[in-house]
Amino acid sequence: MKKIIYIFTLLVLIFSLQSCREEYLNEPQPTDAIAPEVIYSTYEGAQAHIAGILRRTRGQFPQASGSSSTDAGNLGSMYFARENKGNISINHNNWFSFDYAHENREANFRRTSFTWRFLYYLINQVNASIAGVEGSTGISASDKNVLLGQLYTMRGMFYFELSLEFQHTYKYDIGLFAPPIYKKSGELEGKPLSTQKEMYEFITSDLEKAIEIGSNERVDKSYFNKAVSYAVAARVYQVMENWTKAAAYAKLAYGGSPEAVLSPEAYQLGFDNMNEGKEWLLADPQTADQSNYYYLAPHAFYTRTESAYNNTFITKSFPLKFTSTDVRNQFATTTATDYRQWYTKKFKFAFDAHLPLIRTPEMILIEAEALYHSNPAAAHDLLYKLQKNRDINAVKSGNTGSALLEEILLERKKELYGEIGVEWYDAKRLRRGIVRDPWHRVNLANNPLLPDDKRFYLLIPQAELDANPNIPKDINVNR
């Protein structure tokens, strides 16, 4: 009942706080909005605003023109755009086709504009909520910590996504510029660019604060709690290559016992229900009356049904990496003999399907990769626990050294493909290129994606350059 109240209340509250800066969104402001001091007079009111922010992560965010785009609207579309940039998935010249061809990074393109505006909109809403909670006289100190633990994690995560999209990876050069950092809601004056060092210091500060004060309690798996704080921190420290913290937080996120948090049987149920099995740490759920309909990526794009787009296939070499007894072997073939031959049944399409954002297997594999740098034997043992869980006939490899690392990275692809753009994510953070199989519709043979390729990041949107006097107008030249 409490969740229903939150969702109902958000219809009144979500637009009550100041929206993004005018250069991000030109939306009319409501004249009958409830004042912030009313919203933050109670824990329930503050939680209602958080529910509204979370709803926007899975809704369909409008373009600057006010229209909607199937491939640019929410967190799922961001992650699936990354998926399309790799070798595993093959786009059938439809939605996400420009991402697939690595032709969607220019300053005035839809992908660039959406990603910048969407993430800053969410950040602005979180900033408003942080200020409201901190300034509240009606919320107890303990309840404030519960709320702020969620909000600091959300802000850290959204800035982390910005850092991934608009610059080289952190380890390339921490002195490079990064997107501006806004700590307060509704700031109308455009901020100057930060640096990668400053950005990651801010992100990790937020996450460490969330871990210190946050709670393990939550309404359901669509809400952030301390386990999610650990998980987001594990991702961030993995990119920073702080392997000690990455290992520690990943282990805390899943609890330390792989057997207790893995549900191999759930892998075959279509990834449409966050409550099936024990593996989902964070999700974007849908209901029949709050559905994103055909916009839900990846479900609407891999699925082979008359009601879905059916526009994404799987490269021929990838299914061969799975044994017949691996529960993740969810592949099938069509009658085609070209790039459309193989597809995956991993995701089931429905208007009330849920979207996985973070799962326990990812945390286990982050810990394994981190351990590889300090205790390879322990890393191998942990990796094998996951492999044996997925395939009853799995045999522990004899890999050592770099071969063991490659085995861990392959397991990440096998486990997480389609979910977070894992192939692109790993290639970028590890400063590797992406090589496509020759049967891809766009195989990049004459223009391969090289390590530290500029196509791993987007340019600063032209609308931001036009509106923000504190960002040099020539910032995109030669980038």
C-alpha cells in the first residue's frame, strides 16, 4: 500500500520542484505545485519524490522538441545503445542503428542530446530532494539518513554514467575535462567543466557518504538501499582500478556467499520479473498501467514475436562459447544464413516486464576480477563457483596469468550481455578496442574501434555550448 501511495503522490509532486536548467529542458512550470516545504514535511512526502525520480529513469524522457524517441528515453535505452556498439549484438538497420554503426556522437545528434539532458535532469531532481531532506524540520535524523543514503547513491550513479559517456575512461588521464558538477538544484548559471579527478572525487564522496549512513531497508528492488550503494561503488572503483575497494564493496553488495544469491533456474524465465530468484539488486519495473510499451530495451528488441521489434540478432561465434548444459544457453536460429541467423531468448517481452539494472553475478565477477590482481587463486575459485552454478558439468580451467583474466572477462560477457552494454563497458575501461566478426551488417573492418578510440565517448551537446558561457565554444574541435 505504501508504494501505491508513493506512486499516486508522485503524480502531484514530481513536477513540483524546479526542473532542469532551461538549457536542458524548456518545460512549462506548473502554477499549482505543492511547495517544497510541504513535500519535505514528512518522510512519506520525501520518499514520494524519490519514487518520482525513479519513475523517470524508466519512463520515456522527451527530446528537446517534446517528442519521444524509441532508442533514447531511459536508462534501458542508454545501456542498450552501448550493447549495440559491441560485437555480440547485431542491429537489423532499425532503432539503435546509428549506435551500432558508431555514427551517433556528434554535438547535435539525438544520442548526445538525450544522454546529457536526461542525466542532468535526474541529477537536478536528486539535488532538489537532497536539499529538501537536509532542510526538513519534520523528518527525524534517522529517517533523513535513510533518504539521503538513497539520494547520494543515485547522484553518484548518474554522475558516473555521465563520466562514462562524455570522456575517455578515468585511467586514460585524470586531468582531462569532465562534465560540469552541479551540487544544488535549479542553478541557472552554467557551470564550467570539471576534471576527471574532480568528478570521481565527487562521485566517490557521495557513495562513501551513502554507505556510511544508508539503510538496508527498502520498499522493493526498484529502490536504492545500502546493497545498491555497495554495488554502484564497486562499479566505480572497478573503473578507477582501485581493486581493494572494488573487491570489498562487490562482496558486500552480494553478501559474500555466491551460492546464497544465485538462482540458475531464473535465468531461463525471461528476465521480466525482479522478484523471480535471488539475483536482482536493482531494477526498473513496469506495470500494465505504468508501461513503457515498445520502448523497453532490451526486451522489445531481441524478442522474436509479432508484438516486438525483432531487430537485434546475435553474432554467430557467441553462442558457441556456451555448453549445452549451461542455463545461459538461450540461443536459437532462424532460417536465415547471414547475420540474422542467431538470436537470443534471454529476454521476454511484455508490457509489464521489468528491466535488470544490477544483478549479483556482476558483483561476483567484479570481485573475481579485483582478486585477480592480488590473489589469483582466490579469483579462480570464486569464478568457478559461478561457472558451476550456471553449468552443472562445468570443469575448472587451468588458466593462470592473463589467460585467467580473459576467462573472467569472457564470463562477464556470457553473464551480462544485453543488460548493461558489458562488452563496450569493459573495452572502454580496460582501454581495448572492439573487433567485430566479419558477418556483422556493419563489421568496421575498414575502420576498427581501436583502444581509446574517440568513438567511445560523445561530444558535448551543441545546445549546452550555446547556453553555457562557461564552456569553451571550441571544446569539441578535434575530439
